[in-house]
Amino acid sequence: MISETVLQELSRIVGPGHMKSLPEDLTDYSKDATKLQFMPDAVVFPGNAEEISQILVLANRERFPVIPRGAGSGISGGALPTKGGLVLTMDRFDRILAIDQDNLITRVESGVITARLQEEVEKVGLFYPPDPASVKISSIGGNIAECAGGLRAVKYGVTRDYVLGLTVVLPTGEIIQTGVETVKGVVGYDLTRLIVGSEGTLAVVTSVILRLVPKPATQRTMLSFFPDVLSAVQAVSNIIRNRIVPSVMEFMDKLSIDCVREETGFPIPHETGALLLIEVDGHENMVSQEAKRIQDTCTRSGATHFQASSGEEEAERLWEARRNASPSMMRLRPNKVSEDVVVPRTRLPELVLFLGQLGEKYGIPIPAFGHAGDGNLHVNIMYDENVRQEKENVGAVVKDLFRKVINMGGTISGEHGIGITKAPYLDMEISGPSLDLMVRVKKAFDPNNILNPGKIFGDL
Ligand SMILES: Cc1cc2nc3c(=O)[nH]c(=O)nc-3n(C[C@H](O)[C@H](O)[C@H](O)COP(=O)(O)OP(=O)(O)OC[C@H]3O[C@@H](n4cnc5c(N)ncnc54)[C@H](O)[C@@H]3O)c2cc1C
């Protein structure tokens, strides 16, 4: 519990009007997209790195937790104040400071919403590729803290591939710059990469230097229907073997397809066992050629139907199937736990087959969709919390799933992070000296465990 005197000190640091501590004002900051809830003692809206530094010095003196918060769209509970304390929101860090068209970089404050940055750079013919499905609601700082991925990762990579340098406040209050503003730079340890994906446990990111690329001239969207998962995944491999790297290769299994068809009426032939949404981008001639070769490859791999967009409106229509995958599966059960596991791309059929067996074992549906191009599948464990057995089984289903994924050479989280929801399973993938080293890194940055305690590692 933060004392009244300390609250007054905090208010002095951020200035009047930039702190809230009345219970009715705190509810919005007690939740994120997990729908779990923990009340903080107070929320502050700092305006610059110096204020954050003073807050963290005070937190070390008084020993209260500080939880960085971007837009609160996280789905592993990273921004939740599980131990109370102070939520530090980055809403006022909302400026795009520079778009440098000659050096292909941008400087941006961490509270900027990602879609806004994308729109601004696209106005001058540049492109910031990382595109989590939450792009319209998540912040650059949250994307960096989670190393957000997205649909275009198969061709363009993930957030870490675009971060050149950071300005951060360390948990002990020092303000430092990491990295460089050039493509090359190898001086000292790579603190930038260490902080990207650290889930707000090592530093508060205040501003960022990001790499940009030229905006692709055009794009083409295609939808291909397959009789089964094996032929769809075979098509993905064949496309890549043909030296084409689409910007998007999204997959949906039969359960997801059936939900979308029933919920939205989207026309998908009933015999379809798997679906691929593919997008290519680049110069017009290349895009046309690649689209043609992709159609031939899908047909040769067993596709029963194929549609290609002839313009933006048509592309939008094709995207509807994929966009509705997540909401429409709520018709199966009222509750869901969504995991974002990754396996080597060629092993996706084995994973989807396993999900069917897992669902049968526990008597629940487990639809899956996701990024076939990079092997990252969103596995949805559907259950009814009013059915005792289903609710009790969820933990066992998750454990069976993670065990299988790790045995297949995969990982338990491709982009959503560990936070609190996956912390109990962390040592299934990382243990022994590797885990010890990570905990020692955390302690070196944050000796009093002030910044986002309880995240990733549980209680230290
Ligand atoms: C509908 C939906 C779709 C999604 N799709 C995707 C997807 O395709 N790919 C994907 O990767 N994720 C996806 N997500 C998850 C989520 O949007 C991302 O993890 C996103 O990066 C979180 O950003 P945020 O600003 O909302 O962060 P928050 O939820 O506010 O915080 C997330 C974590 O980042 C830390 N943090 C936030 N800002 C800072 C900062 N400035 N400095 C230090 N730490 C900070 C917090 O402490 C917390 O640990 C999706 C979420 C939803 C709800």
C-alpha cells in the first residue's frame, strides 16, 4: 500500500492532474485484454523521462511496485498490477519526433499507437512492417516490451528486427540510451535486444529509433481452400521452395472455418478442411507473376478452390474470413484460453492432428488459426466455466499442449509473452543455468524488484 505522504510526493513529481488514486478512477488501469483484474494503489501519467526517473528512485526508497503500461492490449497480463503499487502509463509519450527519409529511420515516443506511426510513414512512401492484429489499439512501447509479431512476420520479421536504439529509464532511475541510429553498430553488449521482449521488467522505454523500409507499390490477396491440413501446409512449403516469400500466409483449421461460415455466412465450401489467406506485395509486375505462380502451386498441392482479389474492396472481403476467426469461435463455448505456440512450419499438420486428439481426450473443442508462414498457431482452448470438469481441465490441456510443442522443437509463446498467464509454465522451456542467468540479469537491472514484479519469473 502506498502511503498518503508518498502519494503526495508522486503528485508533486508528475504535477497536478497527472495522478489518480480514487478507487473509481483506477478501474480502467486494473485490467488488460486478459480480462483478469488487480487494483493498483494509484496511476500516474508522467510527461518525460526525468519524471519517470524520480518516480523510480522514490519507489526504490519506499519499496512499492511500478508497472509500466502502454495501451493495455496485452494478453499475458504484463501490465496488470498483481501486487498493487503504481501503474505508470505512457499516454503522454505520444509524439512522432522525426521521420528521416534519407536515413530510413523514425524517432518516436513509446506511447504512440502503432497504426498512427504506420499511417504517418506511409504518407511519405515509407513502411513500418510489424503489424500485430492489435495495431490500431497497441502502443509502440508495448510492442517493444512484448516483441510483438504479426501477420507480416513471414516476410518482414517482428518488432525486434526494426528497433535500432532506445531511450529507457532503468528501475534504479538512471536514464540511458541503448543501440545506435545506424544499421550497423557492434560496440558493447546489445542492450537494445535484451530490453526488447523483456515485458516491462528491465526498463521503462520512453523513446525509440526504428528502422523503416520503402512502402511496397502494390499487393494482392488470395484465398485458397484445401481438403485437409496436410495439403495446405504442403502448399506453404511449395510456395517457399519456389522462392516466393509472401507477406502474409494465414492458416485456419476446419473447426475455425466451420465457425466463421456458420457465424458470418462467409461462403466456404463445406468439404474444406483447411484454408490459406495469402498476400504478396512489391512491384506490380512481380506481384502479378507471383500471384499466378501461387495459384498454380496451391492447385498442384491439392487446393479445391482459389480466389484472388482484383482490388482493395475485394481484398477486404477475403480478409473477412480470417478477421472473424477469433470472434466467431465463441459460439463453441462461452470461455476461451488462447495460446500462441510456434512449431517448425513443416510440423504444423502434426500439431493440428494433436489438437484434435487433445480435444477428444478432454471433451472440448480446440480450434486453431494463425501464421502458417512462420509456424505460429493461435490455439483456442474453448470451455464453459460453469461446467466444473471443463474449467478444471484447462490447466492440464495447456500443459499437454506445451509439452508437445517443446518436444516438436517449438516454443510456448511466439508473440504474446509470458507475463503472468504463462509464468507457471516457463520452466517447461527454460530452466537450469539459462533460467538462473535470466534471474541474475533481472536482479542486476532491478536489485529491489521494483519494476513489474511477478512477471515472467513469478515471485523471485
Ligand atoms: C485483439 C488483439 C489482437 C492481438 N494481436 C496480436 C498479434 O497479432 N501479435 C502480437 O504480438 N500481439 C497481439 N496482441 C497482444 C498485444 O496487443 C501486444 O502484446 C501489444 O504489443 C501490447 O501493447 P500495449 O501497448 O497494449 O501494451 P500493454 O498491454 O499496456 O503492456 C504489455 C507489456 O508491455 C509493458 N510495457 C508497455 N509499455 C511499456 C514501456 N513504454 N516500457 C516498458 N514496458 C512497457 C507492460 O508492462 C506489459 O508487460 C493482440 C491483442 C489483442 C487484444
